[in-house]
Amino acid sequence: MNYEILAFVLYFVLVIGIGIYFFVSTKNHTEAEYFLGGRKMGPWVTALSAQASDMSAWLLMGLPGSILAFGLGQAWIGIGLAIGTALNWIIVAKRLRKFSKASGDAITLPEYLSNRFAGQGHTLSIICALVFFVSFTIYVASSFVAGTTVFTTLFPNLGENTAMIIFALIIIVYTFLGGFKAVCWTDFFQGILMLIALLAIPIAVMVSGNFDTSLLSEVYVNSADGTTYEFVPTFFDASAKDIISGLAWGLGYFGMPHILVRFMSIEKPSMIKKSAVVAIVWVILSLGAAIAIAYFGRMLVGEELLTQGLQKTVFIALARMYFPAFVSGLLLAAIIAASMSTADSQLLVSSSSFTNDIYKPLIRKNASDKELLWIGRCVVLAVAVIAYFIAASKGSGAQAIMDMVENAWGLFGAAFGPVVILSLFWRRITYKGAVAGIVAGAVVDIAWYLFLSASTGIYEILPGFIAGGILAVAVSLADKAPSAEVMAIFDNAVNDEIDD
């Protein structure tokens, strides 16, 4: 019996079982219940589901692989993400929970931004929803590709299309059936599995003592393309541009809808403090462990992987080296868990944005909760199908789209981050200022990527974020002051007694 396969099967049975459970057990299926869990998420589920939905297979494959190949200078992205995670929980989380409740009990980020300004028009919510729908469809396609890569790496006899269909169907089943609760609870377990898997490998290596630090100085060459891999031994040997760009990654968190929606879903604002502690500890341990895996991997399997260009499989190689088949199977399931926990959240957020911010206000204003629930489920299917065809396409156009996924993080952060922060802390921001900030952040982010990113080496989120913030403030100050109704929303939200 192949115990790695057995471990995988048991894991997927658990995930699908969670979706079926919440489909059967939820008596009153409503739009708010399906997309936000009825604002009844506890602090542990909120924290771990937020972090699991944030960290995709990149955490277990991309980051360790990059550090294995080029050294600790590559870890600055991880440092930036850790700082961004902490600031997001400390600065944004509690206020967003209160503001979303005070802003017409908003259940999506576009709805919140629109309601925050007393519904002065549909322009803002439509812009947000369309960006979400397009970007998240591409994001989901990327997750499908990542999941397929892991499946075919672990099971070489499995065809790519078959692997992708299996991976996509598993995600679709529990997201379609269980909605937000199923996604959060599966992400909760997946977050635990990811952390255990990441910690287990460096601990096993250190206990064994089977590593030689002198091997860090070895230089390896990829036999296929001639790329030279020389290890940078310390964090501070990175260039100033790499350090600045790495830290800038943290700005993305302030505009990530699939993470921000977790803040909106927690049962009480007072629970945010516990969630923040759990989330920050999780991300520091996880990123630290990923760096340690790359560090030990360079000594143990550096030559084996780098000469073949297989650096992204360092986690897989060490898991199989140090653990028996069944345990390694569970550890490797963590890679699939990372891809799934990101894809399911993106499916649900893109669905909720279309349903709540386009279908309901523009197409069927009097739609019932049941109708909106099933429209949302249909959109989950539609996004998944479109994402599948993007991911399965072999054409150069599909590859160009997939390459754009790397910049979607920057686009979200630059477009929405400054406006979200200003909406929570600045009473004077106006509707026009918010629209200007979102548009400016997006335009500068895209323009910088197209014309200046390569020459400057600066990640486009930084100039985009700055431009979005400046335009949002400038236009708001030039605009007339917000109405008394808008001011009242701000004042009610900051009231410390709000803790429903």
C-alpha cells in the first residue's frame, strides 16, 4: 500500500466532509451566512483562516526555493510580509470590523467602501467588484496551476489535466456547498497543517545534526540553462533595492479583500486581540521555518536540486528524507492545503463581490436571499470554470496572464490599501477622494510595472500605494466636506461601546 497516497486521500475526505457538514447543518441559508458566516467566526478560526488564505503554495515552494538558490537576501519578502501582517491586524482589523457593521452591515469590501460614504452612487462598488472578479479569476487559475504542479510532482503518472480537474473539483465542492464557514474551517485546519509541516522539517534536521555549514559556500550550476546559484549568507548582503522592495510587499495586506473579509466576519471586535496574537505568531513561525528549510536544504540537497533546476521541491525532498511515508504524505498534503486555502477564499470573495455589488444593485434589486445565495454558488462555478480554462491553456496568451498574477498582489495593495486605511482613520475623506485614490493607485502601479519596474528594481506597489494615498487626500480636501450622515457613520464606528 502507498501510504503517501493514503494520507492524501484521508486529508481530502476531511476537507470535503467539512463542506458537506456546513451545507447540511446550516438551517437558514442566507446571503450573509454564505458569504460572511453570519459574523459568527471565533478568534482562532478567524486568525488561522486569514493566514492560510494569505499564504499559498509559495510559502512551501516558492520562498524556500528562492532562498535555497540565491541565499538569505531573498528572505526580505518574508520579512516584509511578517511586518505587514502584524500591522494589518494591529491597525486595521478591529476598526474594519466596527466600520463594516456601522456601514449598513456590509458583507463585502466593495459594499463597505460604498456604504462608508452613505451610498452616494454605484461607481465605487462597481469598480471594486470588477477588479476583484477579473483579478481573482486569474488568481484562482494560478492556484490551480500550483496545485497541479504538486500533484504531478508527487504522482508522475497522473496527467496534468486529470490532476487539475481533481484539484479544482475538491475546492469547488466544499466552497459551493458550505460557503464562508466551510472555507474558514477548512482553512483553519489547513493553517494548522501548514504550520506543523513547516516546523517539523527543520526540527527533524536539527535533531539529526546531519548537516555541514561549509556546504553553504558551494556554487552550483543548472545543467539545463547554465544558471549559477551562489548562496548569500546573511540578510544584510542583499541590495538596498531588494530590501526596500521586500519590505514593500507588506503594504499589500491593507488592500487584500480575501484577508480583510476575515476581519469583518469575527463575532465581536473584542476578539480581534486574541486573533491578532494567534495570526502574528503563526506567520512569524511559518516564515521563519520556511527560511530554515531553505537554509538546511542548501546543505543537504542543494547539489541534487539546483543542478536540475528543482529548487522549489526542497520541502518535498526533505519531507521524504526525514519522515516515513504516511507522515511525509501528511506533510506534503500541506502544499496542497496552501494552494487550496488561497483558491477557495478567492473563489468566494469574487463570487460575493459580483453577487452583492453588481447583481443585487444593478440587475435584481429585489432579489431574495435564496436567489442571491444560489447566484453566488453559480458564480463560484463560473469563476472556477473560467480559471480552469486559463490554467489549462498552453498558449502564450495564457502564459502572459499567468505571469501577471505575480503583480496582482501589488495592484490590490496599491489600489485599495490607502483608501481602506483612510476610510478607517480620516473623518474628512470623501467619496470622490476614495474613487480617485483607487484609480490612481491602480494606474500608477500598472504604469510603473510596465515602464519603470525593470530599470529601477523597485516593486510597483510602493509608488502605486504612495500615489493612491496622495490623490485620495488631495481630491478629498478639494471636494466639499462629507455630509452629516457620512460623518455620523464614522463617529458611530469609532464608538468604543460598539461590541455586538
